[in-house]
Amino acid sequence: MRPAAGTRVEVESGTCDGTIDSNHGGFSGTGFCNLTNAVGSAAQVSVTPSSAGSAALTIRYYNGTTTARPKDISVNGTVAAAGHSFASTGTWDAWADYALTVPLNAGANTVRLVSTSADGGPNQEYVQS
Ligand code: GCU
């Protein structure tokens, strides 16, 4: 069952160095970010918590290859997870979630996911806070 949509930020509301695609199943919103297959390609969203403090983020992605696709995850310019390895999800239609805890400010926070391998990152779905 999908989590409540209230605090979910679809990647298509942010920026995507690549294309917003909808040619695989399983996505919410209007699609997902297919990042350019290159080091440095990035998806970025803005999350706004109800209050400042430590918050759990859930990052939903798809990786239909057999090779993990690493990304740096930063919040407001500070790396929170360096080179996190987004493992294979089996097919491009099957998602998995990566959860991490990060410090968030009151108001808008920038969450940036940057590919650190030449394969680019996995397809990116949403960030939930
Ligand atoms: C395939 C797939 C894309 C994916 C790409 C990749 O082309 O259809 O959704 O982004 O592989 O390897 O990144």
C-alpha cells in the first residue's frame, strides 16, 4: 500500500537532469526522472517539514539493471549520504525505498541526488518526508 500523499514530493515538481518519463509502470504523479547516464546528473526537490529537526526521508527509485547505481544525497548543500548504492530492483517497473534521517530546517529544504557513476543514478520517483 502506498503511503499518504501529503508529504510526498514528486520528482517531476523539481528538477531532473534527464527526462521525465512514464514508459514504465509503478509511478505516482505524472512520471519519474530518467537521469542522464553520466557522473554529476542530478535530481532535486524541495521538501517542507511541519517543523525543523531531524526527519526521516524516504527516497523511492527504480533500477532495472543488475548493477547498483550510486548517488550522493545532500540536504541544503551538505552531503547526508555519500555514494549511497541504489541496488537493483529487478525491473524498471519495480520500485524500492531508501530511508535515511536528515536534519531539516523550518520552511523549504533542498534535497539533491547526484549520480556518482557513469551509469547515472537509478530512475527517481519521489522523496517523502
Ligand atoms: C532504459 C530504461 C530507462 C532507464 C535507462 C538507464 O533505457 O528504459 O528508464 O533510465 O535504461 O539505463 O538509465
